[in-house]
Amino acid sequence: MQYPRLLRRIFPYRLRRSAMPRVTLIILAFLLIPASTLAARGPASFSAARSLVAASSSPGNAYVAGVSVVSTAPVAGDLSAVGGSVITAAPVQGDELIAGGSVNVRAPVGGDLRAVGGGITVDGPIAGDLFAFGYSVHNSGRTAGSSFIIAANVALSGGAVGPVIVYGNNITLAGEFASDVKLTAIGRVVLAPNTVIRGKLSYEAPEPAVIPASATILGGVEYTNASYLPDAGTSRILAFVSIGFFLFVRIFGAIILAGLLAGLFPRLAEEITERAYGERLSRLLLTMLLGFGILVATPVLIILLALTFVGIGIALLLFILYALLVLLALLYAGIFLGSMGARRFAKRDMVLWRDGMLGMLALSLIAFLPFVGLLVVAILTLFSAGALLLIFFQYAFPHEETTTELL
């Protein structure tokens, strides 16, 4: 059936121009339907089962579905099959439309073959056109019409009479091809010995095809070097974009967490700020030294405990607590910076959620400064870690009535 002439009759010129977006899907669906299904050839048969063996011949079209489908009887019309595994072992006079995880066509097809699946194997000859889409396609039968294949790995070992178009990763050709062959490969293109192409071989690939001396190409070879790997400039741009996206997500997540902690536990943030403003310099240094000792000594203790069978569980628990302490220290370093800004500029002792977000944003920006930025972040993080440890210790072993208000 000539699809373009039929479509021109069905869709007038104005309809094709004005309603093309809506008509496109109809046309695609129409093309996927076997052409001969539009004409009645006889009574159609429908079969569906978990494991289906179609052993009775069909005088018309046949429609089968199942987890495992095996067709062993001839079909006078078209065959449409859907299943996890589909095997056709009997001739089909019309077209075949097959979809499955594994597709195996072992018998001749009198019309077109359209197959979609994970692994597609065609052993019988095809009198019409071939359309295949899957992970791997191997066609050892000869196709009289045109062939259009999209797959990761493609092997055509039976040749073809009509033109061949293949898109894939690795493509292998063998046999005799009477028309032009056009290939687009991401990987390699290989021609088997004694391969004959009477038309023109046009292919795009990162490297030249493997063409043995015994292969014959009468129409010449046209090679286009198409490297699908980015060049140095593009790789550099992609690297910068990836790093920028990662930093944006990390900073945005830290800002959200700092705002939540400042809004949910404002007294804890205010207590850390009070320790910075109300204590003497020696006490501030001792608090930072405490944070430094815990952050440095804990990993050593975890490693020593992990070396013993009894201490593995304790080491795992300490690792979780250590990771939580580091996270809270970094977050409260930003909250502490925001609370200092609120005291300095807004003349306000109360810590709000926006103070934590602004402080974390400022701390993230300061971290980009060379040398000085990392030093500031380290000082604030060590102080926050030490202050948190002191506050948690006082909460666990209270000596004042007001200690429970911190949390």
C-alpha cells in the first residue's frame, strides 16, 4: 500500500496545513498498523493466555498476546503479537507487528515486519519492508524492501534488496546489499569478508569502518567523522556547569536547613551567640579548642574501635553522632553569623529564621574567598561545635533550671 497517496486522499491540503500537530500522531499510528489490516481477508482470530501456543492456522488476521507466545501455524492475513517472549515459526502471508522483550521471527513474512523489543532476531526472509527498534537486532534473513533499524547493536548477515538505514552503536554487515546503505554509529562499523554492496555506503562513525579487502562496494564509500564525545572546550564548560549546579544545590539545601533550625530552636542559636558576646577571649579560645579536639580525635577513636570485633557497633554509633555534630556545627556556624548580623545592624537579640538563612548564605559566599574564607569558616565551625557540645552536656547534666529552655 502506498501510504503517501492514501494520506493525501484522506487529509486535504488545508487540513494538513492547519491541523498538522494533531494529525501527526494519527499518521504515526496509521503507519505502525499493518497496511493489509485495513482490508478484510477473512475472519480474524484473537488469542490470549499466559503461555500461548498458536497451533491453528488463521484464514484472516491473527492477534495473540501472552507472557510467552509461540506461533506455529500459518497465517493467511496479518499477525499482531505482544508478549514477553514472542516466537513466530510459521509463514505469515501479510504483515507482522510484534512487540516483546524477546522477538524471534523464524519463518518467512509475506509483507512488512515491524518489531519492537529488547532482543530481535530475524531468520526468515521478508518480502516487504523491515522496521526494527530494540537493544539488539540480528537479521540473517534477506529483506526485499527497505530496512530501517534503530538499536544499540545491529548485525545484518543476510543482506538486503532495498535501501538500508541503520542507527546504532556497533553495526556489522554481511551478505549482499543491492541498494544504498546508510549507517550512523556511535561505536564501530564492521563489514564481514566477501560483503557486497552494489549501491553506495554512507556512514558516520567516530572511526573508519573495518572493511576487508574481499568486500566489494560498487557505489563508493562516503565517510563522515562524527565524534560524539565533547571536545576540550565543551568538556570544560560541562564541568563548570556541573560544579556550579552542585554548589547551588548544596548552598540552597544548607540555607533551607539553617532557616529551619533557627526557626524551630531559636533559644539554642541565641545561647551560642550569648557565649560569643558574653564570654572572655580565653573562654572563647577554650570553646574552639574543645571543638577542634572533638572533631580531630573522634575519627581516630572510631578507627581504633573498628579494629576490634566488639567495638564495631560502638564505632558505627560514634560515626553517626560525629557526622550529626559536623552537620550541626556547619549549620549553626551560619546561624551564628546571621545572629551576629542581627545584633549589629538590626539591634535585635532574638534570632529569627531569616537570620539563619542570611547567615548561611553569607557563610557560603565567604567560603569562596581564597585562604581567608576557609579560615573564617573553620573558626566559626570549631566555635559552634564546642558551644554545641557544652550546651548538650549542660542539657544532659543540668545544673540550672533554665537549661531545659535551650531546646
